[in-house]
Amino acid sequence: TDTRSRILAVAREMFHGRSYADVGIQEICEGARVQKGSFYHFFPSKRDLALAVIDDMADDWAHGFVAEAFDQALPPLERLDYMIDAAYYWQKASADLEGRMPGCLFGNLALEMSTRDDVMRARLNAVFDKARDQFRATLDEAVALGALAALNTEATASAMLAYLEGVILLAKTRNDPEVILVLGPAIKTLRIEMSH
Amino acid sequence: TDTRSRILAVAREMFHGRSYADVGIQEICEGARVQKGSFYHFFPSKRDLALAVIDDMADDWAHGFVAEAFDQALPPLERLDYMIDAAYYWQKASADLEGRMPGCLFGNLALEMSTRDDVMRARLNAVFDKARDQFRATLDEAVALGALAALNTEATASAMLAYLEGVILLAKTRNDPEVILVLGPAIKTLRIEMSH
DNA sequence: CAGTCGCTTGACCGACCGGTCTACTTTTTG
DNA sequence: CAAAAAGTAGACCGGTCGGTCAAGCGACTG
């Protein structure tokens, strides 16, 4: 229904821009112009809402941002630049609009919740695994095309994901999206060699 | 006094292992075996406590972990490996003791608080700047010694810091300290060239 | 037209939040 | 030794938290 998706959208934005603990259900209800009873008709608990938000955003990500950035038409290594650019423009748009960088919803939630909720941690882990697989496929292709010397693509893919999250973390702390532009491209220099 | 430092120590551990919002003042007081009145005698607010915790930990860091890892006696590039190892053993010790990886206190707080409190963000930023300067000095030395081809040491230092934070974030999400051992050494492959 | 079912309303709950306050004890200081 | 200052004790505050619930709504269905 429309109520459910309105709650989901508002919660997503609030969780992203602030944090899980800092956003209250009442506030979400106000933002979505919904009463508490309705909220609890659709979501058994705040935690379940958060899980739904993660799924929702992961879906949007997979079909929007990621699908574009990892466009098969581009040469593999250029996809990485494309993705950095996409991350930059997205964060910059938020910074211009709201005066602050929300960072990565998944990274934010991962650091906040990993030590408190294993189910949520597992869910975020799965999102990261999917992202890593995208990197990995890209690297595999680059190696196959001879654009890159053979390397441990799985580990390097994880390293690239970690680097991306780290760059966004640093940019958010500096409240300066340009950090992504300056540091981002170095993602291509990361290498983990194959183990023997 | 001793009461103040007991509060500080307990708060640090709790903030590190969970999050700022998730830890209550009452809980901290119980942990430190102190009454609320005493707490507010030493700290005007929870937020000020958090700032004090940041300063306290930054100090310990600078004089302990960092000072060791960036030991001047070691060849520059080996210091990076040493630092990765130190991060690994620290996180592993926590994981073994408490069953969970706390991650980096500064990274955790940065993602949780950056959009909500500019003073705290600035404080965390300063901590990161200091860490970056350590990386930078190491890189400068490596270049001077000819162990590394000339590069943009300041930007590369930031990239390395971001990567370290990202690796810890990923390891925490996977709840597996070994991630640090596998991905960490690739920090030496990061390069940002000098701009012309 | 009666009944049911998805959805909504909003009052209400106990628990806990960060923070205040007054009274009391201990330590320092002149 | 007296007085002031530093620290401790713990009851208390309004507000908000996540969550519950009984009642009511309108739209389908028999």
C-alpha cells in the first residue's frame, strides 16, 4: 500500500541522514503523516522497519546506482571511475540540499548496529557481499581483457569496497564531498596478489 | 581525580563497544560505581563526556599504539605493516574477550555524530588529521630514502587512513578480525600521484 | 443489507532518557 | 579549628522512548 511505502521512504531518509537510535517512531510517523497504530500495522517493530529499509535501499541500489555504475558497456576499469563519480555527485547533492553529507546508509548502520544486532549485521553483510561481487566481476573482466595483471580478484574487490566506504567515512567527517573526488580514483591502485 | 577517570574509562569502553546513543548516563554511573550527582559534578553533559572520551582516547593512541606502530627505528614502509598488525591484534583481542569487534571508536563516532554535532565532528576530524600526518611523515621519509617513487604524500596519506577505516568497518561488519590481516597489507599499494 | 476484513485512530502504558537539586560528607585551606 | 570548597548521595523532574490496545472507519463480499 501507499502508507507502507511512505513510512519506508521517510524512515530511510531519516536513518540515512541521522542514525538508527536518533530517529524515533513518533517522528517517522509525523514525517509520513501516519498514526502509530498504522505504523505497527505494517511493521512489528522499529528493528523490523530498519531491516525493511535496508532491503528497500539495497534493491534501489542494485537497480539504480550500481547497475549504472557497473554498466557493461564501459571498459571495466572505467566503471570504477564512473562509480566514484556517482558517489560524489550523490553526496554532493545531499550536501548542497541539506548542508550535510549523509554518507553511506549501509556503512552508517553497520558501524552503529553490528555489535548490537546480529541479524541486521548479517543483512548488511549480504549487501556488502553483493557490492564486492560487482567489483570482483569487474576485476575478472579487466584481467580477462588484459587491462590488468592477474591478481586475487576476490580479495582486491573486498579491498576496493572497504576503500570506498573509508573514503565516504572520511568525506563525511570532513563534511566535504570533494574528498571523494580527490581520494576516490586511487581505488584503481589497490592490489592484492594471488596467494601461492 | 579517580572518580573522573573511572567514569571516563567506563564511558570509553561502552561508547566503543556499542554507540553514543545506546549508552545511557545511568548505565555509565553504575559501571563506574558513581552516583549521578558525582557524574554531573565532573561533566556538564553527556556530550561533553563524549568529547572528553575522544580527547582521552586520542591521547592514549598518540602515546601508545601510534607511537609504537610509527616507530622511527623501523624502515618507513614496514611501519605500515606494523600498524596493520597492531590493529589486527587489538581487534582480535576484543573479539576473543567479548565476542564482538568494536571497530575504531573514532570511525564509529564519526559516522554516528558527524551529521548531528559539528563540534564533535571537528574534534574527530582533528584526530584523523593527526593520523594522516603520521602517514604522511612516513611516506615522506620513504620517498626521501628512495624506498618509494615520488607521489602526493598528503593525499596518499589520507587515502591510507580512509582505507584503514574502511577495512576496520568491513571487518566489524563481518565480525571477523582476519579481514584486517587479509586486506590490510594492501594499504601499501595505494598511490595518489602528484598533481601537475 | 449484514458481516468481515484491511486499515486507521489516538489515548495510553511502563520504562527510561538526560539533567537538576538539595542535603550531606569529606578534604583543603587560612 | 573554623570556614569554605570539593565531591558525593539519591530523590526527583518533564519529556520521550518503543510498543499496546480498544474502538471505529470504509470498502469489499456473501
